[in-house]
Amino acid sequence: MTPETFKRSIRDLQVWCSSCMVAFAGPDPIAVLIGAKRPSGTLIHKIAVHPDHRRQGHGRHLLTSLSSKLAILGPPRMIAEIPETLAPTCELFVASGYVQEARLTDYVLERPVPGEQVEGFIIPVTVDDLVANDLLADLQVCWERSVETLAARKDEIEGLAVASDERYEAFVLYLRDGEILSMRSFVEDGGTRLKQLLSQLDVQGTKTFRIQKVHPAEISTELLATLGFRPAGGHLLYATKARSA
């Protein structure tokens, strides 16, 4: 992580400096925890221990210290989104009292196929438009694609929507490198409107789209399969409540 990346994470993810900790052995830093904080809870964004100092309790000590602090200052909810391939990290969080809540799945889509033409207009849409119409609220999404993150990154996010005279019927928010940040249909059409939108996204020479860390309650696996997305790895969502040591 470069200084510039860290500064960007403060803006985009609300990395909270008072929720970041470093462990030392004498003058040498040997472990670090980076936490992001919002009213809903705290995300353990990064945790790392120097290879020469692993299996000595430093990672668990950092988690326990932050938990004790948040038990007093709040918010009490603490979460981590851990790549499922990092078994030792998952073991650390379980040993620290975290419980797995869900599996967040990464998906990829190659060469989207246009859907049937539907009634309505295909128009550009922005994060501000969707927030103003309360269309990004109450979604169970990962930290990186939450409404707070989308609002912080809104100047680089593009979007398309299917709209009728009365409302938005479906939308897709995306980056021009092919990353899908949010998509939703408000019409039971078997994915037709989303297919049409995905086929018209303006991306930079790529026909492969990806959407990361999809919560099972965010969008159904059946709909994703209908749209042509296939699973490509995932993360495990762990959570606990802050408590005093």
C-alpha cells in the first residue's frame, strides 16, 4: 500500500486513523491493523504481521485492543471481509470471537448478450440521481460497494438506467475498466432490462465485466446466472460485537 493508496482509502472507505494500530518489538514495527469506520460499524480493512513474528499473538492482540476501544467509543459492530483462500487469517478471526455471517462471491461476465428490447428509455444515471430517489438504500453489499463508497467515488462512476415516464426500472453503475459497482432491477422481467443495459456499457476495450463480493441477499444467484455471470472466487464475511478485554 502506497501513501497515495492509503490517502484514497481514507476518502473512499472512511479509513479512520484512530482505528489504525501498529505493534512494535522494540523500535521495529512488526504488525499493523487498518480500520475503516462508519456509523454502521468498523471494517478491519487490513491486518498483517511480519513473517518473523507470526504465531505469537500479535494479530489477536491488535484485534482485542481495537475491540476494547470500540466497546467504549462505538460503534460496536466489527466486520472483516477475508479472501476465502486465506485460511490462517480466517482462523485468527474465529479465535478472536468473530462468526462467519455470509460468503461474498466474485462474479465475471464475458461478452454480454443483448436482451430483448423493452419499453422505456435508456438514459445516463449518476450516483446522485439514485441516492436522491433512495434507490441505493437497504442493500446488503460489501464495504467497497456501499452507498458511502459510491458517493465518495461518484466522479469516476458512470451509469445507465432504463426509465419509464414515472420511475427508474433498472440501473447499472460501473467503472470504465469493466467493474460493476451496483445493479438492480425493479421490474420482474427475468433480467431483460439488466441484459440490455450490460450490453450497452461504455467500457475501455474490454468485454469482460466483474462484480466483487456479492452478498447472497444483494442479488440472487439465479438472476446472475441468467445474466451470464459465473462465480470466480470469493470472500468470507466475519462479524463480532466489540467488547472490553
